[in-house]
Amino acid sequence: MPDSDKGVRSTSDARGRSMKTDYLLRATFQATCPAVVFLFMASCSGSGSGAASSNTADYPGKDVGLPPVADGFVRYETHAVTVPPNKDVLWEEWVAAPLNSDMDAVEVTGAQSTGGHHANLYATTDAEPVGTNHVFQEADQLTQKTLGGIGGEGNQSIKLPEGVVFRVTKGSGLLIQSHFINAGAQAIEGRSVLDVKLTAVDPTAQVASVMTNVTTQISIPPGQSTTVDFKCPVKTDFRALMWANHMHDYGTSATTELINADGTTTPLQVDAHWEGSWAFHPNYTTFSVQSPGIIPAGSTLHTKCTWANNTNQTITFPDEMCIFAAFYLGEKDATCLEGTWQ
């Protein structure tokens, strides 16, 4: 498959509810999954799929509904990417050169143009010139660290508790990973704009990262209800600040539980009646820094999702997803894909 086509995928236009406002849980969540995901001048050019084009806004971000950048923030914007009809594009662009010192990412906000599914900001030790952009490649995540992000047209950002930050290490550049879905009959131009507040390292702050339990083995036949469940052995304690399940519009229920070492079970997140709005506004269970939610070593994460497909097409990943994701106190992002930690 040519590189120009690798980030372009077919997507159903018969979602039945709100596909065009569909949101991959940021966190950030698609961004931590190799196949999804879980951000930023060798730019691609032309008008084909995934082609970059120039920004014509009066100031960066105006065309996606953002006001001028606020004090203390730096605004990063991507080139526009052409998304063909009934396709989706997963794209990344380098937006800042390697930092000269460690920094704390205190807050990330922003917006996307129509069709935006998510925009995630990453620190990366893979140094590329600012403006370099290409389709997302699974190997790229090996050098990436989550710093925050927003979810689609809902533009919801992740807010960490007071005293908790995402940390950027010296020598890391910044990139934006963007996902756009076009459910319409005409091509669209997708852009992401993120405002980032970076500060000098606070030695008293605690560092947060992202943990996900995810499967890509999803296939929902037309007119049928389908359930998948998958397990992941926990090898180290996770002290979580918030967690949530993630599905899309055809979801009917999602449950994540712990199977304890003694065989008993402990529910973590039970969404017995899935609400489509949770794709944009996650149904978080939250904890304090002083009393985090513990996912202990020696237990097993067990996630189960059920969907009802009311269309005449088979629905597969990434049109539908099943993810359990947590923001936890720790230095590194962690992804368990199909029962194996990446």
C-alpha cells in the first residue's frame, strides 16, 4: 500500500446516530493504542488524500472557532489534511523543536475543524523538522509520551488535578496526532489547533501518564448484537486519577472489572446502558491524588463491550472501539493490546 494511502480508511456512512460527531476518547485514549492510536519543512503537498495545504486564517485558530491565544499558552496548528468522502485519516505533524530543558505540560486546549475525531499532543524523542507530517505509523508511538489533547468537535480537553502534570523531557519535540472522519459525500479539509501551557518543572508536582486496555478485534455483522471481552494481566500497581470505558454510537453496554488474584472480581467501570454522548464526554470515575483508584499487580483487567448494529453493513474497528483507559500517576504511558503490554 502506498504511504499516501496508509492513513486513509473506509468508514461507514450509515452509523444511524451521530457518526460525524464521533469522538475517540482522548485521551488521549486512541493515542495510546498502536492501531488507533490513546500530536506535531518537509511537508507533503498536493491535493490527494493526506495532502497538506496552507492555513488562510487571519490568525491561527480563528477558522476553527478559537479566540486569540491566552496568556501563558503557545498555539500550535497543523496543516490541513484532505479527507476523502466516507474515509478517515490518522495523521501526525511535528510542531515544536526539541526542548532545551525539562518542562511541565500544565494544560492543553484547542479545537478541530469539521470531521475532527481527536487531536492529541505528544512529546517525542524522534526529532523531525517542524512541519514534517505524514500518516500515523505504529512504530512512532515507541518514542511518544502523552501530554493531553482534545476530543473531536466536542473539543473536550483533559484536566488533571491540581499539582499533577504531564512532563516533557529535555530533547523531546512536540507533535500533534490528528484523526478526522468524513461521513459525507464531499472531501473535507481537516485541521487541528492546540494551545499548550508549558512551565518550568515543578519539583513538587506529580507526573501523570495514560494506561489503556484495548482490542482491535471488532466485527459486528449487519443487524446483529455482538459482544467482545478481553483480559490483560496487571504486572505493576497503577494509581489512577480517573478512568472510563470508551465505545462509539452502536455501543449498548461496557464493563471493566478486576479479576483478583484469589479469583474474586471487583467492578471498576460499569456502563450498563451506554450513552452515545460518552464518546465525546467520557463517563469518568475520578479519584483524588491522596486516595487514587488502585489497579494492583497480580490482578487481571477484564473489559467487555456489547454493540447493536442496526445497519446493513459490517462494522469494524475503528468505526467501533472497546477501550478501558486510565490516567495514572507514573512516568510512562502503558498500553495492553490484545492481552499483551506493548
